[in-house]
Amino acid sequence: MKKGKTFIVSGPSGVGKSTVLQALLSKRDDLYFSVSATTRPAREGETDGVHYHFLDVETFQQWIAEDQFLEYAEYVGNFYGTPKRFVDEAMERGKDVILDIEIQGAIQIAAKRPETIRIFIAPPSWAELERRLSSRGTDSQEKIQKRLVRAKVEFQTAHTYDYFVINDSVENAVRELEAIMTAEHCRPQERMEIISGK
Amino acid sequence: MKKGKTFIVSGPSGVGKSTVLQALLSKRDDLYFSVSATTRPAREGETDGVHYHFLDVETFQQWIAEDQFLEYAEYVGNFYGTPKRFVDEAMERGKDVILDIEIQGAIQIAAKRPETIRIFIAPPSWAELERRLSSRGTDSQEKIQKRLVRAKVEFQTAHTYDYFVINDSVENAVRELEAIMTAEHCRPQERMEIISGK
């Protein structure tokens, strides 16, 4: 059976990544969306194994020691990580895996698994990103400017990504994501059984 | 304006490459299908500039001297080549260019222009390629076996191609070709205007 591939999707705050990924997942049942592990307590309405795999600190540390994470990080006192096991099980079942991960995590994974495809979701322009951040109405003007500066800094790293998807419209971004996934399954190493001459 | 890219499409005799390319071109008017130049005399029903650019030997030699070909070859006493000019004009107009070229020509072009994307159209299996060659009814059993051996030799080179499209059905092959073209336009270098921070 054809094995799945792993696709990392990153993008700055406000670019609309979650909306794009939700639209992609709602039309495709052959994808596995990776669920992160965390030591943060579950909030009201969050389900273990759906929103996060909720672990105690001891277990999380043990998983680190056992090299069970593709990447992990500490953020305001809590650990977050991507467990290898569910990703690998999904790929073995032939499913493509989507990892919604920020740039630092993507760099960790690229070092361990260079065959992972990295996709950066970019806004059509910085002005448009600022407009989207403002229209959410959740951040102060100061915080919006901080997010913009952070996004521009991240962009300096993002040119090492394999693909840039411009989120000018959700439909177009989903179309490009699907094209990238289809194209990556056309790589020669994916089709060795033909080349090897059966 | 967005510039076009060049895609080389190769494949063994009998794989159905022409049918696939015709189907692709009939649904897409933003593609330019490169017309080769040749010193072979025009046959009944062939139009200059449509089927070939028909050149006399002197002109063809001059174009070689002026480095006007992306690739060229001699075949049973006639020259065949891909003129640079029409390819470059089409890309400047934003059109993607399709070059239907065999492996030796593809190697010449890859050396000159490594950014060219190379796609190999492969049969689902060798048995299926043999069946397709037989069903054409044009070749003797001996010639079919020769074509099969040649296809297997070519395959040893084809693993250096960027993509393998399996022609299991015309619809699927066209879908994969379009996905590859879309994906290649999502490369970071194609989207520099965002990265550079306008």
C-alpha cells in the first residue's frame, strides 16, 4: 500500500491558517491532522485525544527521554510537543499527515526528517495581514504591531520552506495545498515500484 | 506580471503521452506547447509554425552557431531542435511552456536551465506498456520487444526527473500534471515579492 507523507503547515498569526486547514480537512477524509501533546490542563470543552493529548509533566519528560517527539517546546511554563507515534501510524495506513506547527518546531522536524514537506501560508501583502489582525478585534494596536514585526522576522526564515501558499482566498489556498500534496506523491522515490521494473 | 515556467514532458513510445498532452492543452489556454524546428521537408497537411518550424539546413546550422536552440539532435539525416525564442516569449507573456522532448534533449536543457521542471510519463506497469504497443497494431512483435527494451534503458535515466506521472488513465495523468504545474508556482522563489516584504 502507498505510504502517506507528512506536510508541515506554518504561517503568521492572522493569516487565516486555521480556516484554510479546516476547509481542507472538511473535504478530504484521507488526511490525518496531528494532535499535539501538552502538559497544560484541559480547558472547559476540550477532549483528550481530540484537542490535545493531555499528559502530566512526568509522562511528558519520559516521552522526551524516550525520543517520542518529532518536536517539542516550552511555552509559558507548559510543554507542547508532536508525538511521533500517531504520525507514523497514520502514514503507515496510507494517510497524509498535516502538522500545524510554528517555524521553530518545523526546523526541529526538518533536521530529523528532511523528507517532510514544509509549506508556509503567507498573506497577499503585509498591509492585508495588518488588516486581518485588526479586523479580529482581539488585539490592541500595540499588540498588532508586535505581531507584524514578529511575522516579518519569521519570514526571513520562511524562504527555506518548500512552498509558499498565498492565502488570497480560502478556495485558492486549499487548491494550492491539494496540488502540492498531489505533486509530492509524483516524486520518483514514491514510484519506485515502476522504476525498479516490475 | 507572473512569469511562466518551462515543463519538459518525456515518456516511452506507447505510453500515451500525446493523448495526455492533447487533453491537457484542450482544457488550458494559458499553456504554450513548444513547436520544434526541423530540416525535414514538410509532409502533406503539415503547416509551418504549427506542426514544425521548417528550416533549410543552412538556417538550422546558423541557429546552432547563434546558440538559438535549447536542445537539438540529428535523427536519420534531419535536424530537430527546440528554438529558445518562442519558449522565452511565451514565458514572458506569463504562459507555462510544455516541451514534448525525449530524454537526451531533456538532459541538454537541464544542463542549460536547471530550473526547468522535468516530468516523466510512465505506464502503470511494463506489461501494460507492452499491451498498449501491441494494441496499436503498427509494429511487429520484434519491434515491440525492441521498444520495450529501449523504454527500460531510458527508465534508468528517468529517476533523475523531478516527477513521475503514471498514465493509468488520461484524467488522472492530466490531474497530476496540473497539480505539478500549480505546485511549482508555489515555490518561494516564485513568490519573492511577498518575502521581500512589500
